[in-house]
Amino acid sequence: ALLQAALGDVAKAVGMTEVSRRTGLGRESLYKALSANSAVSFKTVAKVAAALGARIEFAAVEQPV
């Protein structure tokens, strides 16, 4: 939810019209997907992140012994 909200804030700062153009998603869909209580798909989050020049990366973390 925190990532979703942060992407929403950045997308609004860049301009939803521009982010919509870059992602191929409708502006209204973006507003809804990036709202606080939305069950957005990871695919949408990844598209928005990429459109904003960000990368989401997962890495294994070593557990202490």
C-alpha cells in the first residue's frame, strides 16, 4: 500500500496524462489503481514504476544463523 501511494504521488507530480500515455492505461484507471484502498495488480504497479523511470527489484536476503 505504501509503494502504491508513493507511485500515486509521483504520478500526480509528473502528470497523470503523461503517465497514462507512457503506460497505455487510462487516466481514470490510473487514479483508481493508485488510490489508497485499491486492489491493484503487480503488473499495473510495475508499468507505472517503469513509466516513472523506477525499477522494482527483489533480492534474496540472507538470514542470520
